[in-house]
Amino acid sequence: MYDHVIWPERFDPKTWAIYALNDIDVKAPPEVVWRLLVDAENWSSYFPPEDQVKILSGESELALGTEYSRVTVGFPMSLVVIEFEPFRRLAWATTVDCDETRSSTYHGWVIAPTDERCHVLTEETQRGPWFLDVLGHKHPGGLYRYHQDWVERLARAAVAESGKQAA
């Protein structure tokens, strides 16, 4: 059994409207996966939909407390890193900038070493009228599909990066 996201009480998926879990085995070391995840402004190098990420708080990579922005599925969002355990856990809270109801999410990543290199698990909860309308009603299953694409592309990028380091 793999570890899961550690949920702050206010983000507990049992009380949120939308939830997705995606995971994948990756034939690359946890450190390589980690470097790809914390390099948020370059996510688009392996996951093109995340091409509008900007760290706002001065760091070059995500760290505990980092504030950043991104445009996801065409909508601007504000984020802050809530959990940061190098090579193991990363999580952020998000609010939708254009939504006066302050719809929000909590997105966590867990990287676990395995005999085959590592296992990556990501979970997200979403709540608020904006997410219910945009994702829940108009695109059921959209969150799951988006994250599945992300973890698969992350895995391929990590394997490719690991191969470059070995050469």
C-alpha cells in the first residue's frame, strides 16, 4: 500500500465535491521526479498545458510557502505551497482568481521509493461553485483525465532525464 496525501482538515476529501487520485510507477529515482515537480515554471517542457506558471515570491523553484500563479484550462489561479518534504511530498492550495466565491483546491504529490525506482501518487480535492460548474457538470471526469496525462508525461520525462544523467 502506498502513502497518500496528508490532508489538512479543511481540505479533507470526504467533505469536498470533486476528488481525483492518479498514480504511476516510474522507472527513475525519486530525486529526478522531484526536480521536475519543483521546477514549476518549466512544467510545460513535459506537460504543455501548464505553460503559464509564474513563481511570484522570488524563488527559482517551489519551496514551502512559495506563492505562484498559473493559468489552467484557461483560467488564472493563485497558489501557495503548503507541504514540502524534499523528494517525498509536495502540496499546494489554489484559489481561482476570477471567481468571487473563492472556489479552491488542494493538490498533493507523494513520491515513494520502490525496487523499480519510485511510485508517484497525486490527489486533488476541489470545491466551490466554479469547479462544480466548469469541471463537475461541463467536464465530468476532467480532473482525473488531466492528472492522468500529467503523471504519464511526468513519468516519461523522469525516465528520459534519468537516462541523460546516466550517460
